[in-house]
Amino acid sequence: MSLEKALYASLLSSIFAGAYLLLTNAELWTVAPDHAYGLAAIIGVDLLMLAALLSRKVGTRALRYVSVAGVVKLALAVGDVLTAPQFGLSYKELTNYLFSLWAYDLLGVSHVGIATSACAWSRKS
């Protein structure tokens, strides 16, 4: 798979996983609506990045920003665990819950894919 296709696939996976979580995870909306809105914003950013990439008007500098965005989004997703006390849970309980959701796992993997494929593509260009 080319780096370009890997980046597109990673962005699409992130959009799909995020949308799935927003549409199917009732706990997200009832217990942590601020996280739901944050996830919606992440989906919006992914859509904008995908549209920019598909327009073919993206240079090496923009690819570096996409890579950084992947790292930041991964940090935000993993950082969700740090909010456990806010919801009356231990860090372990929230970690177990989040990583039991396949869409959350896919979200994390897709962020790694975004960061690595965008970085590699920018170095190749």
C-alpha cells in the first residue's frame, strides 16, 4: 500500500471509529458530553484534512501538520484515561472500559497510522 493510500485509510478509519462511538455509545453522551463534543471536533478535523489531501494542493509542510495532528489526537485519546476521577472511576476501570470498545481501539490505531504515514510521506516528497 502506498503512503498516500495508508494516510487516506487511516483518516477514514478515524472518521468511521469516531462516528461509530458518537452514534452508539450512550455513556459517552450521558456521562461525558464534553468528550463527545471533543470527538466530534476531531472528526471534523479529520474530514478537513482528508478534503485537503484529496484536493492535491497539499505540500510537505501540510503533511507535517497532519502528522503532528495525528500525534496530538492520539495523546488526547490516551489522555482520556486521566479523567477517570472526574467520573468516579479508577484509572484502571476507565482504561479497561475504553480499551474494551473496538471503535476506541481503532481510533487509537488510526491516529498512529495518520502520524506515521503523513510523516513518511512528507519525508518522501
